[in-house]
Amino acid sequence: MRILLLVHAFNSLSQRVFVELEELGHEVSVEFDISDAVLREAVALFHPDLILAPFLKRAICEDIWKQVTCLIVHPGIKGDRGPSALDWAILNDEKKWGVTILQAESEMDAGPVWSSLEFKVRPGATKSSLYRNEVTQTAIKAIHQAIERFESNVFQPSRPNINAPDSRGIERPPARQSDRKVNWDVDDTKTVLRKINSADGTPGLKDEIFGRTVFLYDAHLAHGFSGKPGEVIAKSGPAICRATTDGAIWIGHLRDGDEPNTFKLPATRVLNEKIKNLREVSIDSINGYSEIRSYEKDDVGYLHFDFYNGAMSTQQCDRLLIAYREMLKRPTKVIVLMGGTDFWSNGMHLNVIKASPSAADESWRNINAIDDLAEEIIKTTSHLTVSALQGNAGAGGVFLARAADYVWLREGIILSPHYKDMGNLFGSEFWTYLLPRYTGQDNAKAISQARLPMSSKQAVEFGLGDERFGDSHKAFCAQVVERAKKLSTSQDFDQLLHDKIARRKIDENRKPLGDYRATELEKMKSNFYGFDPSYHIARYNFVHKIPKSRTPVTISRHRDLRRIEKQRRAS
Ligand code: COA
């Protein structure tokens, strides 16, 4: 079928739908929801059999949904309506929630249902984490079911009976700040976390600290602290600790609500002078805000680095390098780089770069810090190394993962192995060595130019990953432990280590790693300091979430003239 994806933005769910439908053999093209006229043009150019909207914020115009069947993915149970479905699910402490695929009609979220599936709400999950995991997983299943039903030509979608005694779905208004305002004198820790989690990602929970309006994100339970409810009682790395009525929480990120054009930053950075004299809890201590965690089991060392949104600042890279070097000293045999649960890594921390006095200097420091880490991993001779991707990875994060000897991917994750969308950024992290080394010259060229998301299946086919398994975090992590143990106890271990060292020597003699780094960084220097401001403009737009004014031709196939001409000639 020809399926047009209509999206507000090409977010993680839309990317996953795009790659999966293509893998099923459908012809897929994407159009951003910029205006009704642009959509009409897309329909005229592409002639879709079906329009699918995995992430849409406004209604589709009537002439289009009357002309082509339009299916909307709503992150709510059958009968649920409104723009804040997940916010309410978390605020109301729903134990089960769902995803519904409904047909577009004049009233938002009110059309006949093509598929509706439910999932268990993970206790303590943030809205964005729930979206990236349970919602995405369930949406993919529901979309497959809806498309099968649509293709069958016999299925009749029906309207939910919201008056049925077991119906839980209702129309809900947008969740406002007043619906989730924290009452620090009354709310217990669980309630405070639930309110902040309901707003994580966007819009953040509006609050006040030291008389300033701030939006709170990235909240976690803090162990062993207490104080006057609402008071900021400690700091640790990027996070501040706030007391609640029955304990305390860490808040990792804030957005300043008093200044215009602000964006999310590490909390200690936003409060800066105000918390100068506050008690500092070491980030490495058991009670601190630990983004980096390591432990050993059997002969395997595991390194978790759960950086918010997968963004890695200079400081975070430096700390991770120290932790990695510590692991190299241990008498283990295998080191597994676990990344975070939602993201493995998305490369340099573009928000921290934006907030720095010189964005060019901070970009330079940040890329060098990631390169130091990548180099240490590539040069490791004492251990076999594994990158285990529980979550998505983008740009430099993908190549940092490929620096390890083995890359294991959770089924269903999406990789974005390219930099060019960030204002033609050249990229570093030794990608000019790693990509051809693992995927071959031709594929390396195709991957870096295509600027497309990649499924775990494609990544393994191309050699960007070695294996994919586990359809849930639990299943994936359990298999990672099993496989890492097997690797460390393998009779071939010494041979495998010997082979890797020998291969590295050959590669080094052919072209030293330092040369790859120098060439990449030379190009990055021009991106950061050169005449062409594209990187800084793209970075600004990304950090400030400026909506795109047109769909990139890489995904908007119906607007790709070269592709259309090629297809015309072929037919
Ligand atoms: N620095 C700072 N924040 C980042 C980030 C980065 N490198 N990468 C992602 N984020 C943030 C986003 O701003 C967003 O923030 P939010 O919580 O306010 O919504 C969140 O992480 C999720 O990102 P989003 O873009 O919504 O996720 P996605 O799954 O739709 O897209 C990527 C994934 C990787 C394609 C996209 O995030 C991206 O292009 N990131 C930048 C990669 C990059 O160029 N890095 C620098 C070069 S190494």
C-alpha cells in the first residue's frame, strides 16, 4: 500500500512506524502537518491508499478525510478523548492504559475505532518514558492490526460505546498547570513525583524556587534526606534535592520561567549562585544523584549511564571516562556499556552548549570529551567490550556505541546514525573509521548520506549492530547478562581478545586512530568556528524546538524529484 504518514514532527514513534511499515513492503512517505494546503499537495503528489497520523496535534481537514481514509494514533484507551491523554493517565494513577487507532472525522478523537490495545502503566514512569516505551510498543501492534483490518476490506470499525458499564474512556480537557500544582505542605513524595512525571518532557511542572518561576523535570526519589517540605536541602552533580512531607526528591533539570526563550538545563546550572553554599552530596556516593552506576557480576563489569535525554555534556563524558578507566583496572573479562533505559546516547549536549558563553568553545570541548571516551573504548586491550542498547541512539551516540567490540540491540529501538541534520555537522567519534570498518565502504557512504532512521533489524543487516534480541527491557537485560557471562566464560575468550588486538594493530598500521580523529576534528572546527553558521542555526532551532517549515526530502518521498524520475524510468 501507499501510506502517507502525517506528523506534527518526525518523533521516535513516527520514525519507528516509518521503518517498520517499509520493512513490511509498504511504500511510505512523510509530510509534516504544516498547513491544509501542504497536505492537499502531498495527497495529490503521492495518491496514498491510507493516511496514518502517529503524532498529530490538530484535526485533519474535512476534504482530505472524506477523500482518503485517515487513521489517527491516540495514546489513550477506547473512548478517551483530548490532547493530554498520558498526562491524565499518570495524574489519575491509572494502572492500565492504552492506544487507540481511530478514523479521522470532524470531531477530534471521536471517530470509529480500528484497533485499541492496552498496556500496564509502569509505576513511577515519566510521561515521556511511557510514550517512548509502552505507548510506542502498543501503538506499533495496534497499527499493524489496523492496517491488516483495512487491507482485509471486510472489517467494519465501530464507535466505542462510552455508556457501557465497563467503559473507562471519557473526554478530558487539556491538563493545565493548576491540575498538577504541587502543594509541598501536603503532598507526599509519591504524589509530588507523579505530578512532575505527568509533565515530563513537555511542558514541565511549573513551580517556584527561591522566588523564581521554574519548570521541573527529571525527578527521582532521594534516599536518606529530609527537611522542611519544599525546601532545597542539598545538591549533587546537576541535581538539587528538595524535601517533601515524608522524604525528598532529586530534580535533575529545570527551565527558568522568568526569562524569555529559556530551555531545559541541569538544575544546579539554572539556580547557580542561589545554591552556592548548599550542602554538596558527592555524585559518586550511594545517596547522591547517580547518573553513572557500575557493578560486577561473574567476570563481567556493567556500566550504566542514564543521562537525561541521552545528552552527554563535557562534564558527563569526563566522568564516564573516569568510571570506564576504573572498570579497566578490574580483573573482569568483559565490560558492558548499558547506557540509559530510554536512550543509550544522543551525542553532545546541545542545551548545555547553547547555554555556554561560547557555544563554539563548548562544542569543541564536548566533542573532544566524547572522542576521548570513544578512543579509550576502541583502544581497550584488557577486556572484550559490548554496547548494549536498551534505548534509542542518535548521531554521535550511535558511533560511540560502535566503538565497542560488540553491539547488542533491543528489538524495537531506533538508531539515527547521521549528523547532517544538525546543520551539516561533519561529526566525529571516529565514525570515519568505525562505519566503513563495520559496514563496508559503500554502505558507510549510503548510511551517512541517507539521513534516515534505522531499525535494529536494518542495523544488524548493515553491521552497525551485531545482534538484536528481547522485545522488552526486562527480556533484553536478562539476555545481555546471559550472553555477557557466556562471552566471559567462553573457551574462545583468549582467542577472541587476541584477534581483536591483532585486528586493531593492522588497522593502526594502515591508518592511526589519531589521524582519523585529527581529520574529523578539523572539519568539526570549521562547523564550530567557520564562516558557515549552519550548525549553530540548526542547534538553536533544535534547542528552542522551532517547528520545521518543510518536510526533509529524505522522508518526503513524493517530493523527491530524483527518486520520482528514477521510478518513472524504471516503470
Ligand atoms: N542534546 C540535548 N538534548 C537532546 C539531545 C542532545 N544531543 N538529543 C535529544 N535531546 C532532547 C530533545 O530536545 C528532547 O527534549 P524534550 O525532553 O524537551 O522533548 C528529548 O531529548 C527527546 O528528543 P527527541 O528529538 O524528541 O527524540 P526523537 O526520538 O524524536 O529523536 C534524535 C531522536 C536523536 C534523532 C534527535 O533527538 C536528535 O536529532 N538529537 C540531536 C542529535 C545530535 O545532533 N547530537 C549532536 C551531535 S553528536
